[in-house]
Amino acid sequence: MPTMDHLLAALRGAGEETRLRLLALCARSDLTVSELTQILSISQPRVSRHLKVMCAAGLLERLREGAWVFYRPALAGPGAEAARAIVELLPGDDPVLAADRARLAEVQAERAARAQAWFDAQAGVWDAIRSLHVDEAEIEAALVAHLKAEPARDYLDLGTGTGRLLEVLGPLVARATGIDLSRSMLAVARDNLEKAGLRHCRLRQGDMYQIADADGAFDLITLHQVLHYAERPAAVIAEAARVLAPGGRLLVVDFAAHDVEELREVHNHRRLGFAEAEVPGWLAEAGLEVAPPRAFPGGRLTVMLWLGRRPADPAS
């Protein structure tokens, strides 16, 4: 619960017309300084100064992707509640805000067109791989059923790609984060999440070997078709386990061992699936309790679902 001081700081941080416009825009989309400058038609230094004040007041947060930085309302912290309340109070029929929304739509359309062009260029590759295994809808349904049976609050999707699992599982959690190294993938994911209206899901460029979150930060983590690209899959699982809360779960979806050599030669898979004991062994080495795996045969490949759970805190 924010204190009186926190509330006063938030109100001072938002207490200017341009800052209110910035907050209204960032509530609708993750935006860079250059995009905000384009929408508001004011100088970049002026936008940057306002953003700095609003971040200091806890109203906005900065999300870095390489050389780019996106701004959005804070999801947590003393200023988060104030930011949501202020946005709700803004008049929907205000002509200045309406004009800002129209220019934002133009920026989003440009961004979506770039993301779609990249996605279209990759579509043939993904279609070729999907034809080799069970329909993804079956895997997604199993993940949804698992989460509904045992809800989670803070969810992390490592190697989020196009953000598909955030779209599927995001509506079932309070907060969700997707991490990927590829800015092209993140651009597609950001467009998909905005279209789905999932503003409680955030994206971040990051390394799955060095997750920039504290120990025990998440109670659900997914690694969906990621490990077969990893040079050191055991290290990825160990790092995921580090940021898993007591009682939290790590769900790994990947292929069982196979001999489809073109996946390595053409699609850059480092591993041709995983032997029966490999992933359970890495989960156990990372200190997780291992559940019986689930197999989804189909075509030339079998998709496996492995589950590891961080032991509950004895004191809880």
C-alpha cells in the first residue's frame, strides 16, 4: 500500500499536461522515446526529461532491449496503483488525448507492418517444423489445464519468441514476463500482446543463461521449444531453477531424441531432441522435484512435457 509520501510523489510526477499525455500513451503501448516524440511532436530532450521525472516518481518503468528502451506504466511498486488510477480518471473524449491516440495507432500500424514482414519471411521455416509433430494446440491445451489446476501469479516465459505462450497463459496469471535475445522476435511478440490487450505482460531482451531477476522471483516458468537451441541446456535449467520460488514449477516442452537430421543442418537445432533421462536429470541436479513426463507422439517427432518443482519452504 503506497504511503502519503508515495502518493504525493506520484501526483507531482504526473502533474503536468505533457506527462499526463505520456502516461495515457504508455498505458496503451510500450513506447520508445523516438516513438513518443513522433506522436507528441515535441523535442526528444523534453520527452526524455518528462520520462525521467515519471520514472523517478514510480509511475513508469524502463524496459531495455539492447540499445532501445521502452516505457510503460509500472506493474508494481508505490507508483503503480497511482498510475492506474490517474489513467482511469483521464477523460476519454478529450480532443488532445484523442489526437494522441490517432497518432499512436499510426505508429503501431508501422510497427506491426515491420513485425509481420519479418514473421512472413520465417513462416515457411516454422510450417516445415510444425508438420513433423503434434498440433501445437494440443500442447497449449495441456499447459492451460495444468495452470488452471494449480494457479500461478508471477509467470516467466524464457525464449518467448513470438510471445505465443504469453498469449495463451497470460490471461491466467497476475503478471507475466517474456524474455528473448532476438529483437525481431520481441517486435512480433509486442505486436501480438498489444492486439490481445495483455498489458500485464511485459517483454524484455535478455539472456536465458543470466536472468536479470532475483532468486525466487517467479512461481511458474516455461521453456517451450527452447532447449534444443541451447549450447548448455543444463545451465539454462539451473538458471531457471534459481529464479523459481519455493513450490514453483518449471515446465519444459521439447522433443524426445530423434534422427531428423535436417533440423540441425537447415534449422540450426543444436540438439536432436533429448534422451529419456537427460532433462529429468538436469531438473534433479538443479534441486527440483521431478514429475513423470508426458509424451505427445505425432509425425516424425514426439513432443515431451517435463515438470520440475522447487521444494516448498519448510517454514511456510
